[in-house]
Amino acid sequence: MDNGTEYFQYLQRRTKEATINIPLNLERHRQIESSEIAQNMISLLQSVKNDQLPIEVVAQALADHLSLLIMKGTTDELTAVWNRRGFEKIVEMMKSHAERTSEPLVIAMIDLDHFKQFNTNYGHAIGDEVLKKFSQIIGETLRVTDAVARLGGEEFAAVLSNTGEDGGMVALERLRQTIESELASKIEGVKIPEPITASIGYTVVRKEDDLRSILSRADSALYVAKGEWPSALATSGGRNKVIAWQSEFPVIKM
């Protein structure tokens, strides 16, 4: 799912239903004509107005173009994974599927360790390359039925389908080890002498959850993984760790 196939098909179905009734108001569409895709849509609408193409052909083409516009709004430009908006849609879809099939679902927060200091040392251009390779490693290490998103900065999220707490620990620990062993060596143009690591916190999704409660628990586990909670909780983390949410962890208000 991280390549967007299922979500893209879902969007196509939705947009095909919608575009049949799009009004031929060209001036309204010219408001977004700076986009090449939008310009193509304007041309298609003009062809209908001039009776140059059958409405069925134009409707199909508009559906495809509108799907591309929506996809551009739900993917991160730098890393090409889902952005926060796309992530919210993916979680909604995968949670609904998990409830129908009675399958467990895990959501993880994945954060690069000391990334701000890394940017200071190596510059933002190298930092961007790290984020690209980081997202690639996550996508390649997890399964095609899982999903990856960049929520902002160096903070990423993953949705693991048909996975419970124990399976989540196995999959995410494998991911953590892969990041530690491979990420630094994949950055071209600079020699990074020490491993680049990531901390991961995760939680199993509950039926009564909304996105806020899920992210609150996963974020809480991430804070422990990074060793950022005071008191004894911090000793179980300390960065470059994978931590599953536990009921005694403090609650983060989202």
C-alpha cells in the first residue's frame, strides 16, 4: 500500500463519481491554472463546451487528472511518501478494514535521532538526502501492505497491517537495526563516520480509537524510546530504541 495503489484506486472511484457533474465554469478552474494538471483539465472542459470530445471520454480523463491533483495533495514532495493528510486517510481506510476482518493494526511513530544537530553539522541539503533515504529504507523494510508517511521534519509514521504488539516489535526492531546499519552509508557525497539511528514508539489500534488517541499513545511510547520522559521511564529508552506503549506511560495531549 505504500506505493499508493489501493488508495489511488479508491480516489479514482470517488472522483469518477464526482466528475460527471462538474459544472463547466472555466473561470473558476482558471484560479488553479498555474498547475499543469489543472491546465489540462481546463482544456478538457473547453473541449466539451466546443463539442470536440464525448462527455464520457472527458469524464474519464478528468477523473484521472483530478486523482493526480488529490494525490499531489496527500504525498510529501521531498520523500514521495504520504504526508499528514494522506496518512489520516490511510489510517481511516486501514482501521476500517481491520475492524471488518478482525485483524490487529499497529501504528508507529519513527523519529531520527539528533537530526537537528545533524543538519547543523552537515547542512540542510545533506539532511534532505538523509530524509529521502530514511523513507526509502522504511518502505523497503516494511511490507507492501503497510503504509509510510512523513508527518513533518524528521518525524515519520508507519501503519502495519494485520500486526499485533509482538509482531510489531519484531518488524520495528528489524527496521531500527536496518536504519542503524545502512542509512549513513547510503548518503552520497559525504562520509558520515557514525551510524544514523532512529527511535520508534508504537501502539496497537483499538476499535474505539480515533486518530488523536492513537497518535497520543504512539507519541508517548516514542518519548520513552528517546529517553525524554523524566523519572524511571527514561531509563528504558535513551534513543535508538523500539518501545511499545504501556498503560503507565504519561498521556500526551494532541
